[in-house]
Amino acid sequence: MTSSSFIVVSSLLAFVLSLLFSNGVVPMHAAFTNGAPFTICKKTRNPSLCFNVLKSAGTTNLKHLATFTLNLANNKAAQSCALAQSLASKAVDPRLKELYATCVEHYNNVVVVIEGAKSNLGKGDYNGVNIQASRAMTEASDCLDNFTQPPKDPSTLSGNGKAVEDICSIVLVIANLLLGRA
């Protein structure tokens, strides 16, 4: 009788665990060691940020991850644009004012490019997503490059720009996976 009880309990436990894993009730980190998030993050510019971003996405579906990261990059670019506008309006140094104004243009471009990437994703044009994410990274980088020479940017704008680049690098890897290239 103990042996049959053990079998029933073991079978029930196996069934419950399979339900938990298949329905996503088990925390995402359990799926991170071998799944899509691990594959994605190890190829990005900032794996630590990538793991945090993908954990918060709540899915391992590549298209959903692409949508999530594109939205995140779009939000960060819009925040960066607003910050650059504010800094440009308050800057006393004419050169700094000009650099911030240039960053406003770059981050406006990032927002437009990311919208294009979202459209491409919706159409299944993963190569287009890849190209647009790369363009977004270049635009953010162009803003950051403005501050390699004095005057230095004392604000958080540079950190925001790096975050945009890092998030877009996640999009690039996901697009390559969707294309079967990664």
C-alpha cells in the first residue's frame, strides 16, 4: 500500500510540476539558464541589463520579446529627447546648448526609427527590424559622440543614450534569432 501511495503522489507531483512549467507559473529565471533569454543576453552589449529587461517581459516568445524591447527603447528614447530639450533650454554655454539641440534631433530620429521597426515586426520583416534597430543605435551613439570633447555633459543624458543602445542591441539579437541567423 505504501508503494502505491508513493506512485500516486509521485505521479501527481510530476503532473503539477509539468503544469507549472508549461503555464509559466514557475519564475522566469528557471527558464533563463538554457532558453531564449540566455541565448539572447549572452550576445548583447550589456548581458546584465538584458537579463533584467527580459525577466520583466514575462515571456520567452521572441516576437513578444521584440515588441517589449522595442517599446522599452522607444520610451527611453522619448525620455532622452525630453531631457535633451530641457537641457538645451537651460544651458548657458552656447556650445552645450547646441550639442543638446543636436541630441534632440538624434533622439527624435530614434523614436521614428523604432516606430518603423515596430511596423516591420508586425509585417514579419525581421531584417527590417534589424536594420532599424541598428539605425537607432547609431543615432543614440551620435548624440553620445557629441560629448567626447569638451564641454562635458554633466547630466544623465549620456547614461540614457547608453541604455537606448543597450536595449537596441537586445532587439538586434532577437531580430537575428527570428531570421534564423543567431
